[in-house]
Amino acid sequence: MVGWPGGAIPPGHPTRESAIDVLFTRAAERGEIRPEHLTDQVKSLPFDLLRHEFLMTFAPVPDDVLEEIVDTIFLLLALRH
């Protein structure tokens, strides 16, 4: 998008929030997550952890770390009983 460094959409921008909501809505429709457990903090957690990895290592995040963020941490919270 014009006006933002690197074309990034800033946090809080309606387009960014809508894209993230679509991601979680589709996952819920596929039965991969339980929408009633998706607080704002749970929704932001995988992105916060990814950002932490970028800032701490200044390197691409390895696949095993991505899998751990999603499968071990996020899905545990999004599927809790």
C-alpha cells in the first residue's frame, strides 16, 4: 500500500484486522479451532511469537519453530476443552 514502509499494513488498520479475522474464521469453519476460545490475546499470540523470533535472531524463522508456535502453543489454546 502506498505511504507505508515496504507496503506493510500497520497494526489496527481495518484491512489488516479483516485479513486476520478471515484466517481464523476459515480455520473455525474447517473445525481446526474453536472460535469461542479466540480472545484478542489468543489471536495475536502466534504473530507476537513470530515477531519475537524475527527480532531475536534477525534470520528467517525455521519451519520447526513455526510448527511449534502453531501446533504446540496456539492450537493448544484455541482447542482447549
